[in-house]
Amino acid sequence: MIVLTGIVLKLHPKINNEKIESGSKKFFFWLNKNFIHEFVCSSSFLNNLTNRIDILRLIYYKLCGVKNPLFVIIAPDVKFLDPYLLVLGKKIFIGYGTIISGHIIQGGKLIVDYVKIGDNVRIGASCFIACGVEIQESTMIGFGVKIGSNCKIGKNVIISSETIIDDNVIIEDNVVIGKFCIIGKNSILKYKSVLSFNQIIKPRSIIDFGKKQMT
């Protein structure tokens, strides 16, 4: 059944990264495609079977359009919404219960966009990653981190547990972010910036190079 579902998704009309009017023909194509994928995604047994058995993961996610599904360790209850919009590098770990979504509803429109995750990225349990996010290689993301849409995260970044990153944030290479931080929309964290725990960064802020932000 898992392979058959993958074949149906493979034959389904492709939806590219774009904005789609609610109620349009493309919207219903997307809705139907996601409904079919939910057959696997909503069943803990089928979902974990797919994620944990290499050959099933390779066949199903390849049919769905995921890039490099074989080179990923996926913990139980991980959910890929819109899997055909997921581009994976190699040697990635994705922790228990994490959700990665390729869509949001915004301003009455469905927005679908790729999620790109580079080599050697570690994503902790119970994270949420929205559409349009890019995470470059060797970045580590802790437990319960929430990353909003269209965020760009550089190389060798450390994002500690329970941090919330709002939409359109840019985090440059080698940044370190402590636990329980909140990063406002459209902010930029410059190269090698450091945030201690429990920091709140206002929207559209620019965090200067290498300067530790104190409470």
C-alpha cells in the first residue's frame, strides 16, 4: 500500500513553488495530493514503517519527489508535509515528532515552496520547519525549535532548544543562539553573532558581528 500510494503521487500533476488562489483548480490538485499523502503520514504505523526501513523510505519518497531520501536518519513520528518540495542533503538526522511543511496559507492564498536542508544537519525532536526555509550544512537545531517561512540559515549554526524564529529571518554562518530565544520577523543575525539564552529580538533587527547580546 505504501508503494502504491507513492506511485499515485508520482502520477499526480506536479505543483511548483508558487502562490495559488484558494478554490482554484491548482488548489484542489494540491489538496488532493496532500490527502493521498495523509494516508501514510497520518498513520503512525505506516509513517514509521516508511521512515525506518531504508528500502521503503527510498522507494516511497523517491516516488513522492524527495531528493536523497536514502541518506537521512528519520526518527519515529516525523512528518513531511508536501514531501515533493523537500530537498535533502546527505547525513541528515531528523528527530522524533518533527514536522517539515512545504506550504502555508497567507492572505487567502496557498503558498507552496521548497524546504532545503544541507549535508550533516541535525534537527532535534518536536521541531517545526515551514516552507521556503533553507538550512545549510553542519547546522544543529535543538529540541522544539520553530522556524517560520522563508528563513535562510547558514553553515555551522547552532540553534538551541525551544527557540522561535519568525518569518524571513536571515542567520549567517557560525551564529550561536541560546535556549528560549525569540527572533522577530525580517531580522538578520550577522556572521558569528552570539545570543545568550532567553533573548527577544525585535522584528527587522540586525545583530552585529561577534557581539554577545546580553539581557
